Amino acid sequence: MANLSSYERRNELPNDSQLLNPSELPLVSICIPAYNSEVTLGETLDSILAQDYPRLDIVVSDNQSTDNTKEVIQKYAECGVRYCWHDEGRPSWAENMPNYIGGFANWNYVLSQGRGEYLCLFHSDDLYDSSIVRQQVKVMQAHPQVGVVFTRMQMIGEDSCPIRLGLDFELPDELSNHPTFNFSTLLNVVLAHTNIFPTPSAMLRRSVVEQVGGFDERQFFTSADLEMWLRIANQGYEIAIINQPLLKYRVCQRQFGSQYNRRRTISADVFNMLDHYLNQPRIKSMVLPKSIAQYELFRANDEVLCSLNLLIDGKVTEARERLRNGLHWQSFLVALKNPLIFVNLTIGAFLQVCIFLGFGPFVGRGVYFVYFYRFAYRRKNVSFKKIRL
């Protein structure tokens, strides 16, 4: 745990990166939604208290945790960390959703508790470079038209050590040489590369949140965060991403996203969300042909993964229909530039043959076994010498 003296030492910025006089710097609220986070929250708070930006307001919103999350937060009260309890009940539209935990509702709530001009939506299981807030404030002040700024991330495991997953990630060319970008660029990047904007690194302007509203979990469920970024850009604000891995994003089995995707048999929420935008003629006219081709490739890949899970569940007829509707020869042509997806599509075609021959479920379980261990390998630690910072 960071002690009080280290908290008090955050009284000035480094000499080579002054923004304004410390007393004139904008207040930044670090808003942390938490749920059963006793294992990781202390380490997260330590990394936030080590920030070299002097004016921080830190608030943690406890989403009705059943572990010792509250006790962990209370240990940091002397360091200025505020605790609040999110007690919103299950909404009527989620009555038939057994996995609903109200995560996005807690995100909206904790943002509403922030007092600063800028609001950071940092997460309770991730770690932060000591300069992330300072660098994001610099972007916000240099570009008043920016509504939200992100950073790149480095993935870590449950032991906080770097893992292989995401190690070779680089920003696409469309973004790497541009400090800010508009809605059209954002949309095409998301279609062509999926979501590359780490939500736990987001810093937003309070005025923007007040204008565009919060995360719409009811309509977009697990893609409510990406929809929020698109909505902000669609309102005329620009987006920025700092091309440095200032966020250490923890990957672990207990995360809702990991549990949700592992055995999912329905299309990912991101497709419903992006289709919502693409169904609008004005927006569809902005889409580049290569972007939509990549988007349909990602959809075909998702169909294969859903079909695989259906086979494991013994739903052979549904799996066969998903594969028949999802696999097209055009997708294989586009996938020639993406070896991983090409392999997945080829596996999908192989599963079609196996289903026809009558042993689809048996082969499906074998393929799933290989997938599981490939992902487990990518989650293994790597040597720090291999990490590019």
C-alpha cells in the first residue's frame, strides 16, 4: 500500500513536462468501478497514487461486492481515496439475464461521482504507468476538440507479469501518424481492426459525458463502451490515442469478458452495435470498401467460433446452419492477408465436412481443446527483455 508521504509528494510535475503552474492545473478524477476486487485493487491504487500529476480526485465505486473490497478501499482513505456504494438494483430489462451484474451501470455511477474537469475510467484490476494522467492531460489541453483520449496497453497475467498475448500489437497506419482523428476514421479503423481502444485507459472531458450521456448497456450490452466512443465522435468530437503502452491490462479467468466469450453461441454484441451504425445511410457512406470487407471477415470468424461451441453443446443442426450462412469464398480471399483468421475459416470448412460425415461433435471437442491450450500458451509470461516499451 502506498503510504501518506508518497501521496503528499505528488506536488509538482517533472521539469521537462510542465503544463501550467500546479495550482492552475485541471482537477482529474480517477473513477474506478469495482466488484469483488480485493485481490487486485490495492496494487491498482498503488499505481494510481504513484502518478506524477499533482491534482487527483480518486473515487472507487463498489458494485455490491461480497468480498473485502470495501476494507481494501478504506485502508487508502488517508491517501484521499473516496469510497462509494453502488446499490442500483437489477433493471426490468435484465430480469431474464442470469449473468447480469450491472457493470456499465456502475461505470456510469462512478463517473457521476467524479469532481474533476477530466474523468478517467480506470479499472480495479489493471496497473498504470506513473505518467499516464500527465500525458493524457497534455493531449486534452493541446487539443480542445478531443473528447476522449486512450493509450496503448500491455497485457499482464494474474501475477502482474507480462504475457505473450498482444505483445506484437502496433497501432494501424491510419492512427500512428495522426495525433487526433474524427468519426469517419474511427469507424473505419474499428471495422478494419476491431476494437483497439482500451477502455481502462480512457480519459474523458466531463462536459462531453454530460452532453452525450452514459454507457447504453441495455441496447449494446458488452459493446456499450465502444458504442460510447463512436457516439462521442459522431457528436463532432475527436478521439486521441497515445502511442505508448501506459496501461497494463490484466487478463484473468474471473473477468466477465473471458467467461462471456469462452462458450458463446450467439454473435458477439459488437456486430449488433456496428450494424446499428451501418444501417444509417449517412454513416454507411463513410465506410471504405476494404473496411467493410474486413468487418465481414471478422463476422465470418465469429460464426466459426460460435459454431464450434454449438457442436460442443451437441447442437449439430444449429452449428451446421451457422457455418453454412457464415462461410463464403469471398471471406477466404480476404483472409489470405490474415493467417490466423484464414486458419479459423479453414477449420470451419473442415467442421462442415465432419458434420456431414456424422462426427462433428467429436471433432469439435478436439478443436476446442487445441484452441483452449493455444490461448493458455499466449497467456504465459514472457521475459521482460522481450517487452518493447
